[in-house]
Amino acid sequence: MPRLWKYQQPSNCHGHALLEWLLALKRANLARLPHRRHSSVMRPLRYSINVTLDGCCDHRAILADEDLHRHAVENLDQADALLFGRVTYEMMEAAFRPPARTGARPDWMEPFARTIDAAKKYVVSSTLDRVDWNAELVRGDLGKAVQQLKRESGKGLFVGGVKLPA
């Protein structure tokens, strides 16, 4: 195995040493890869779940404040499609599908509502017959379906919920 680092005098610049180490690692890994004519870059699959300090994952039991919704919008902006299980899809649809009654939610929640409403959604369910709200049902082999979605061009896929990622 090639050496990934070289001895250097101690330095106050840890960033430089880290950069050198990362470049050496990259060179070592690239040297072992077969040369390809085509690249197969996949869009990333990112997971997020809200968890309280005591380990609670139930969205109905967590206080969803302005900071949480702002953070969620930032996460959703990194993806061009959402992957939900039935429960998460139905919960989000009930809360954020327009039209919302005037005053039904605070103004600071509106950016999240607009973002999730506009997003492409893939819903994994064996019990739903159909979905709408800019959504498409995913059935069959979930692993193959996710690999296919990752191969499509785009910024990324975002998955949330408790059971689906398990």
C-alpha cells in the first residue's frame, strides 16, 4: 500500500498538513482505480430527522419553531426531490398543502410551506393507491428504486422520517 503521508516538521498550520494528507489520499486512491471512459456521478441522498435531546422523533411532540423551519428550508434547498414514506408524506401534506386558512400557521412557516409544496416527492407505500401533490408512488424493490433516482441528474434527494431509512 502506498504511503499516504510524509514526515513534516511540526507546524502551526494544521490546515496545510490536512490538505497535503487529503491530496496524498486522493492520489493513492485514483492510482488504484481503473481508467473509465464515462463518469457515473450520482446525486447524493441526504437524511434528516428532528430528534429531541431525550431521543424523541415524533413530529407531533416536538415544538417546531422558526429556527427549525429555517434549517429545514436550508436542507431542502440542497435537494430537488424528496423521498418519503406514507406516514411522513401524509403528515406533510396535511400540514403544508395549499390552500391554508388565513392565520392557520405563523408567517415564519410560509417559506417552508412554499418549499415543500413545490418540491418533487417520491412516496414509498404499499398501501396507497395513488398520490398527487407533485408526487409519484415508489413500489417494489426500494434499493433499486433509490439507485435509479440517484442516477438521475439533479442536486440531490432528501429523505426524512423514522421507518423508511431503517
